[in-house]
Amino acid sequence: MLTLSAGRVESLWDEVLPVEVRELPEDLARLDRVLADPVLLAPIAEAWEPTARECGRPTIAMPSLVRLMVVKQRTGWGYETLVREVSDSLHLRRFCLIGIDQRLPDESTVRKLVRRLGPEVVEEITRVVIAKATRETRFRARAARVDSTVVEADVRFPTDVMLALQGTKALAREARKLAPLFAVGQRLVRDRSRSVGRVMRAISRTLGRRTGEAKEQVLELNQQAGKLIARSAREAASVAAAVRARARGRGAQAKLRAAGKLEELAGRCRVVAEQIDRRVRGLKISDRLVSLSDPDARPIRKGKPGKPTEFGYVAQLCEVSENTCSGARGFILPAAHAVGNPSENTLLPLTAAELQRAGITLRELVTDGGFQWRPTREALAELGDDQIQIAGNHEPGSRRTRRRRARFRTGIEGRISHLKRRYGLRRSRLKGDRGMRIWTGWAILAYDLDTLAIRAR
């Protein structure tokens, strides 16, 4: 059952507390006034299943959930740390609308509700926040700056032999769960992780010699690891097929789900084996798999000196502001995403659609040199040629105008850095493309709420 209102926060114990404890700090007080608007919770009510709104166990209060997630993104805490710290802080309890005599929800409850709401609800709340700013603070979006960034996936640095090691372990572990369905002593999937581990240590010793023959020897060792994981994948596929054949009667659906999970993992391991084989033969690998647990993550090369290749997802951010003055702070629209490693021009139509959905009419738009003139002009047909500036490609106007727009464009780099350092946009702790969209959506929402709180004071 959906709960859209929080309970009473004040209690008899508040009378004995000092005034400093009962009053929220200035930043939390501003956020509290912004989040007190029930309109912000309308997207949650609309997205909730109508049949589940009035039946079942009551959920935690949605105002408390939104405030907990805002605190989480502003502090960088994990779910367990979030619940523990809010439970120990009288200020955070009051901000999250949880009384001193009330118990906080379990961290798994918060985590599951965040997954259930999904990215669509968070993005819709962000649009409501921008509309609220336009309606109540006279915010008028006249300029926009667009740039893409990499949101790193929560994965280890991927190497061929490391993926093979993880795959052989995972296949053997998942197959052991299906052992009760087979005869005692029957071999299911052999655990070849020790063999792959020996190959990994041999690679480390070979690379340490730094000789001309080291590269050829490493390729041979990688080929051995690829053969090992390919054998495990074939065995796992056979086990999954046998489980499907036995899926009859009571528990058939559970057996089919287990078989599907094993088949999916075996398919990813076959992809790893194919990647190793193509690398040994010197062939190009497209759409490389870099993680078994996060198959949507991809290698993204941005050419940074300290980190030339990052592993994760591309998100295109668009910040709209009232002017292009130095230090202008605006609102960030819901980010544009696509699976893989999309270019700037591929994501720009999604950003343009978001601008149209928000009813924003721009006077100026600036981008970096990664955008091309023709796709940009097609995506933003309502803007004139003199209203778009692409660094190093299309820079109309006087020298003063070009310099002003260039300074405004450079500010998006600082805004992205601020989002990564302050709101957790650097690395997504949720798996998959959907998890990354949820993580990015909450980071942008927390930033926009802070921006609205600053403007409303």
C-alpha cells in the first residue's frame, strides 16, 4: 500500500531538547521548505500500480524516502551507512520526517524501493522541480551548455584472464546450486578457477621479465585461459538444458528461472572466450564485454592523460541557465543515455527532446568540439545559426560574443566535476544500464533541489 504522507515528527521528547537541536541547519532548512511541496510526489503516485495503492503492507512514507535519497547523494553514504547515520542524528531524523521515537526502515527496504521506482519516476520528479522553479522563482532558461561525461561502472579493471577467472568461479557456483536435481556424484560444471589462477600468475611472471618474447607468451597463456572458460561454458549449457528437461510439476518455474540464469551466465562466458580468441588472432573486438556482473558497461576512451580509458556508461548533461554570466548556476535536465559508447551527436536528439518536453525556448546553446555542425543543426532546428556555438567548429558573432560563450561553455566542465565530487556521479554503484540511470537521476535531482533551495531563500 502506497504511503504518500509522513507521520508526526514532533513528540513529547522534543520539549526537553535544546532549540539548536530542534532547528535544522540552514542548508537542510532550505531543502525542507522545497521538499514540503506535495506536488513533488505526484510522479510517484502516478507510477504506482493502481491495484497496489490501497492494498498490501504499507510502504515507508514516500516523503521520507525521497529525503533519505537526497541525503545519500549529498553525502556519498551507502545504504547501510545512510540508515545508521540518520538514526544517530536528530537533525537528519527531523529532515527525513522520522520522529525520535520511530524506527528507521531497513536498508534493504530503501534499496528495493529505489529499484522499484526506477529511473522514469526520478526523471519526472526532476522535471517537476524545474517547472516549480519556473513557476515560483521566475526562472527563465535562456542559455544552455551541453557536454557528455563517463559514469564509471562499479567493476574491477578488466583483463582477459581476470574475466576468465571470474567466469569459471561463477559457473561452478551457480551449477552447484542445481546439484540436488541430479544424481549424487554426478559432475556438473568443473571448477577450473585454480587452473586459471595458475595461468594468471604465469602471466604476471612473464610480464615481469620485460623481454621481446613476453608478448607472445602472454598471448599463449591468455589462449589457455580462454579454452578453460569455454569448456566451463559448454558444461554449464548442458546442465541448463538438462534442468529445463526436468522442469515438470511442482517447482517447475523455479527450475526454469535457475536454468535461464545459468544459460545467461554461460552466454557471457562464451563471449569472453570469443574475445580472447579474437585477441590472440589479432582481430578487432567490437562491443567488448568488460564485466560479467555488469554486462552493459563498455570501455570508453576519452583521451585523458591520467585515465585514457574508462569503463562504464556515457551520459549527456544539459544545464539550462538564465544567462551566460560568469558563475551562472542553472538546472540540469534529465541526462540522455544509450547503451554502449554513443557519440555526442547520437545523444543530442534525446537532449533536444528533453528541452522540448520542458517547454524551454533557448536563445543560445554552446557545446564543445566533439559535436558536429550538421547533426546539431538538425536536432535543434528551432535555433538560428548565430545562436549555436560549437567550439572550434562553428563560432558566430563578434569577438566579445565568442569569448563570452566560450567562458560559459567551459563552466560545464566544472559543473560535471562538481556533480562527481559532491553528488556521487563519478561511479554508479548500481549494476546495469537501468541501475546507472537510477543513480544518475538521483544525483541530478539532488543537485537541482539544492539549486532551487538557493533560489527560493
